[in-house]
Amino acid sequence: MEHVIHEERRLSFFERYLTGWVVICIGLGILLGKVFPQVAVALDRFSIYQVSIPIAICLFFMMYPIMVKIDFAEVIKAGKTPKPVILTLFVNWCVKPFTMLAIATFFLGVLFKGWLPGVEVVKGGTQVELFRSYIAGCILLGIAPCTAMVLIWGHLARGNDGHTLVMVAINSLTMLFLYAPLGGWLLGVNKMPIPWQTIVLSVIIYVGLPLLLGYYSRKWLIANKGFKWFEEKFLHYLTPVSIFALLITLVLLFSFKGELIIDQPQVILLIAIPLFIQTCLIFGITYALAKRLKLSYKDAAPSALIGASNHFEVAIATSTILFGLSSGASLATVVGVLIEVPVMLLLVKVCQKTKMWFVHEGS
């Protein structure tokens, strides 16, 4: 069995300060949009079939390093302990998308609606109210379960690393089949225009293609270079690539949103509130169900953290392709990145402090 995660593993320099890097990139993006607005516009126009080539390159390099880490041989072994897998799939696909829609609609569509005025023109020329665009971004986050960073959260919480790895693999596979139809339906409930061909294509390009290339390149590299070289050399240098690509994407994204942020900085806070509540709620639901199912702590902790975490790379990719770099939906997915690290570290602390709740269940 491949020992994918070392006991000494800790957050890398980029991962530890991800929130800070995101804030810096927001600032750089706003500055770029103000000082050189023509640069961002020119880059966005460099596209094929409404797919921005620079963004497409960045998004691919966000996804590939995540997919190449997945050991799909472990998926088969998951059948030996089905309860944590079933719990995670149930929460991710039967609970989380709908609580996200409800919470985002209540806060952004009702409670905060008066502070989110205006309309925007999304791809295809359709005019939508801004609050609906923000809700759409939240939906895209809510239906994108767990990122590779959840491997770190589960490890820091002293959870079952094997279970976390298996769920990353299974979620990547289920997204191929469920992300497009579920996303299209919920966005339709939110009365956002849905170009079905685009959303299906985006899942294939930004999940399917990196997944396929990740699987075969992993297999080839391990066969030819050995697993030790793959883990200690290849992954060591590849891991920062994903975050670096994300940060470049954010600079481009915020070069379009600078005026809005300067004029209405409260928008970031207003979007962050429902996302924070959703993250904590899903964590609490999953943790409580794990307790009810008598799971050990080592399975309960990663199950809850996987449910709480979002695959924000896919959400950013999809919102960019569907609605454009300058859309409110894309802004909402970026706010998800902004709060991801501090909130998940907080939930890791909660797991560590409540470990004794599961002692009698064999943890």
C-alpha cells in the first residue's frame, strides 16, 4: 500500500498562508484593473468558444496536481468499511447542495438583498440581478465536495488518512456524473441562465481531463521512477503549482472586480457570512451523524472535514466558463477560497478538542 501522507506532513509555505496570498492577489488584481484595465480585457478576449485561453491554462494547472495525487487502487478497498464512505457521499450530494441553496438564498436573496443592488450581463447577453449571481457562485461551491487540501485537514486532525484519500478519489469520480446535472438544476431553481453544453464541457475539461492525465501520468511515473521519487521529488515540486495557478487566476479575476470592491467592500463580507455558516453547519451535521453511526474518531473527523470543505478549483473553473471572469458568481467562488483555510483550521481544532466524544466507539 502506498503511504501517500507522511506523519511529519504539515502545511507548506504556500498552504499555510493561503488566505494571505489570496488577499495579496486581490490587491494586485484591483491595482491591475485600475492602472492597466486594457490588459485584463485583452486577456479575457483571447478565447475560443467563450473559453479564455489564459484562464483555461491556469485552471488546468490548478486541477492536475490534485488529480495526480489520487491512488485509485484504494477506492476498491473502501468497500471493506462502507459506513464512512456512505455517510460522506450522503452529506456531499443529498444534504450539502440543498442547505447551500437555502442558506445563500435566505441571506443573499432576502436578508442582504437590499445591500446587493444592481444587475449584470452574463455570457450570452442575459441580464440577471446581482444577488442571483452571488447565489449561483455559492451553489457551485456547495456542489463541489472536498479538495486535495482536505488530505491535510484530515491529517492534522489525526484522522484516517486512507479514508480521506479514498473519498477524494470517489468524490472526483462522482463529480463527473453528478456535478453537471445537479448544478444545472439548482442554478435553474435560482433562475440563472444555464448553458447545459458549457457546464457539461467544463466538468469534462476541468475534472475529467486532469483526472485522466493524472491517473496515467501517475501510473507511468511510478512505474519508471519509483514511488519514492514520485512522492518525494515530483509531488514536492508539483504541489505549489496548483496554488500558484490559483493565485494567478485570482489576479485576473479581481482585475475585473476592482471597482465593485472599492465601491462596495461590504459585498465580500456579505457573501462570506452564508458560506461560513454553511461550512460550520455541514461539519456539525456530519460529525453528529458520525457519532450516531458509532464511527471511530479516525473516521468521523475526516468525514466531517470532507463534508465541510469545498473543491473551490472546480467551482472557480465552472463559474468562469459559465458566467465569465467578471461575474458575481465568480466573485462568490473566490470568497470561498478566502475563508477556506482559516475556517478549516478552526474546524480541525474542534475535532482535536472533541476527540474524547468518540473514545468509547473504538477510536
